[in-house]
Amino acid sequence: MQDLGNTQFFKVETDNTSVKQILADVYAALTEKGYNPVNQIVGYIMSGDPTYITSYKNARSMIMKVERDELVEEMLTEYIKSSHWK
């Protein structure tokens, strides 16, 4: 019988794909399908509607694993790193 007096640990294996890599993969899939990737990703971030992202190469499933605010954070971080704002 299980001891209910102690805290049990539960570990979930997660996909360690970075937000940066997911954005790169989604961008590539959208480009390959002939979409404007910037417009499509912005549409998704603004609305939350996953149909802005193609299902080609599993792009829609990948981007939905990440919270939209995390996508914005990653893009802003990379923009600031590449600029001379420092």
C-alpha cells in the first residue's frame, strides 16, 4: 500500500526544443508553403488562432506548445541582442 503521508514526485518528460528553434522551424515551413511568415506569425500571436500557421511539417503543433507571450519574449530578446540598444 502507498504511503500517503509523503510527497510523491512525478516527472514528465518534456520536449527540449527551444522557442528559438520552434520559431525557426515554423518560419521555414511557412516560407516553403509560400506564405509570408512574419504576417502569419503575427496573426497567430495577436489572435491566438492556430489556423494562421500551416500544419505542414508539424508547424502548427510545434508553435502551439509554446505560450504566445513566450514567442513575443523570444523575438524581442533576439531583436534587442542584435541592435545597438545596449
